[in-house]
Amino acid sequence: MNHYVKRVGTFLLMVALIAAMVGCVAVQYDLTISSIEGGEVTTPGEGAFTYAEGSMVSLVATAASGYRFVNWAGDIDTITSSDSANTSITMDGAKSVTANFALLSYNLTAHSTSGGSVITPGEGTFVYDCGTVVNLLATPDAGYQFVAWTGDVGTIEDVNAAQTTITIHDNYSITANFERKPMVTGGVGHTVGLKSDGTVVATGMTANGRCTVGDWMDILQVDGGGEHTVGLKSDGTVVAVGDNSYGQCNVGDWTDIIQVVAGRRHTVGLKSDGTVVAVGYNEYEQCNVGGWTDIIQVAAGANSWHTVGLKSDGTVAATGMTANGRCTVGDWTGIIQVATGGHHTVGLKPDGTVVAVGRNNYGECNVSGWTDIVQVAGGCQLTMGLKSDGTVVTAGWNDYGQRNVGDWIDIIQVAAGMTHTIGLKSDGSVAAVGANQYYPGVDDWMLT
């Protein structure tokens, strides 16, 4: 009996010891850790971990390049700071937490110099996520040209292109730079060049003072007429020198002008509201433009007795001498530029093809086969077309070699006088052929 009691006592003692031991073992809880795209949890790592009740576990979330830590989500009631990438969590139960990340955001600030503006994305400061490819488009004002992007340009695809992209990896400040657009033009007996600094040079016949432009400044555009020269200033006013027998130089009171052209003995100005003004010889009603509206470009070449206006809808208006059908443009549509010759009119279409009407004695209207044209010009019984590759094509009169442009390359603008033609090259130099008494010294011009 005593032996039995002893064995029962021993058993009860063992049960008591086991119960005591069980009571000393801490409760364990699982901590499950994960992250979304943009980073990872580096401490203690990601996955499932087990910790004793009451443990304080360090949490460290590390963002990938171009990302930032946002917060912890899930069972965050015992996290010290859910907005901190370096924090801790107290284990009072099973927990599941996720580290959230987001792309870094950076500022892009865009500016422009005078002479144009940044159209896309606009001017000012814009916020983009890291890695965003942002389209850039800089548009020059009339008489100006885009030069380059400057500033934080390391990720701009092409700093020399007005339309390009920038990839956002930091805060950037960029500027679109513009300058006055150089140009050349031909009068009946003279040649005029506009420099990128707004000054003007002229050579050729000097009768009537048509070449006295040495004191002109702040000019945006020039044109040579029969025996006069006109210039558009940046403030929208107009200057003129040369023959004024018919009042073609009486432009001193013109304002708000955005383009000016000189005809044989008349001058035409396009206003910013799309209306047109004209002064000078009007026997053929070439100055009867008072009712024109919605005009975006005018033409009245040095040899012409008519005036042509391009409307914003691509149609064309014309007035003046009508002989040979030079003004029969009423059915033209889809035109993007017009030019006038002595007895004909030329229109450029968006697809690079060209149309022409008027006298065709020398084949000056034989342009139907032209392609890839980006600018047209009209001379005396001559038509010029500038191609996108910088070469030039011509049709018409060639008695003075004014069509001998087959070796011209790298041309960015063309013009024609009566018996000579002129081309502006991309480096600012000038080429000319034809009756050379009308362009002496242009080989030495540098307009940029």
C-alpha cells in the first residue's frame, strides 16, 4: 500500500513539474512581411518570421532607385511609426505588414527667351514621376527661330530640336532659346539680307536709296520691291526706303503688322487680326485688300502687279492684274504658303507638292511634278522650290543663269529678284546666281 501511494505521488509530482515547465514557455506569433514594387524590406527581410509575444522587431524598408518609401500597411496598430521606413513593431499577436513605395516626383521648370514660347508642356513648373518622358515643344514667334534648349539638358533627346523629349530623373530647369530669323530677299535690281541681330544689309542698284538700310535695327522681316525696300520691326511698325512715286513707302503710321511684302510699286501689310493694308500704285486694284479677313500670309513679289492672301482655312484670295489668269486661285484649297511672280501665282500644299497659275511663256508654271517642297518663291517668269533636303529646284526663265542652282546644298530659304535668285544657307552664308550686278558682295555676307 505504501508502495502504491509512493508511485502515485511521484506521478503527481511529474505532472506538476510538466505543468510548470509548460507555463514557462513564451507564446509565439508569426510576422509576415511583404512589399510592393519600388523597394524591399531589408530588415528583417521578407517572408514569414516567428517572434515571442512582446518582442519589438525592427523594420527597415529600402526604396529602389527612382522610388520613395510611402508607408507601412496591414496590421500596423503596434508599429511605432507607419510613415517611417525605419521603425519597429511590437508582437502582441500574428501580424502581416506591407511596405508601400511610390515613384519619386520631380519638378520640371520651363522658361523661354524673347521671340517664342514653350507650348508643351507650357511655361512654369510641372511635377512628374521619376522616369516620365515629357514631350517638349517650343514655338517661335513670327520672325524668330528656335536655337536650342539650355539649362539642365542632360536627358533632353535633342537639345537642338524645337520638338523633342526630356526624361525626368531629378529636378530640372530648362530654357528654350530663340533668335531673330535671318532671311534674304530680292528686289527688281537689288538684294537684301536680314541678320539674326535685327540689322539689315543690302546690295545692288542704289537708285532712289533702296539700299539705304544701314541704320535699320530691331527688324524681324524684310522684302524688296521694284525699287523700294520694306522692313517689319519687332513692335509691329514698318519702315521703308526707296522709290515713293506712288506712295509705296508711306507706311509710317502702320501698326500691329506681322508680315510685310513689297510689290513692283506697292506695299502690303498683314495685321495680327488677319486683316490687310496696302499702299502704292493701284491701277490694277492690287491695293484693294480692305475687305480681306482671316489672312495668315500675304504675297506681292518685286515683279508683280497683283496681291495674294492665304487664308487660315487653306483657301486663297487674289486681287490686281488678272491677265493670263494669275489671280484664278478661287478653287485652290489646302494651301500652306503662297508666292507671286511677275505674271503668275504659286501655292505650296501640305504634302510638298506645288500648284501654279498664270503666264507660262517660259514654263514657270510647270511645277506639277515637284515633290518634297517646303518653301516656294516667285521671280520674273521664274519659280523656285526649296526641298526638305536643302536643295533647290526651279522652272522658267534662265537667260541670265538665274536657274543655275543645281549645285546648291544646305539651303534653308530662297528668294528671287527679276533676273537673279538668292539662297540662304544654314550657316548664315548666302548664294546667288543670275545678273550679278544685282547681288555684288553677297558671297561675303554672314547673316547669323
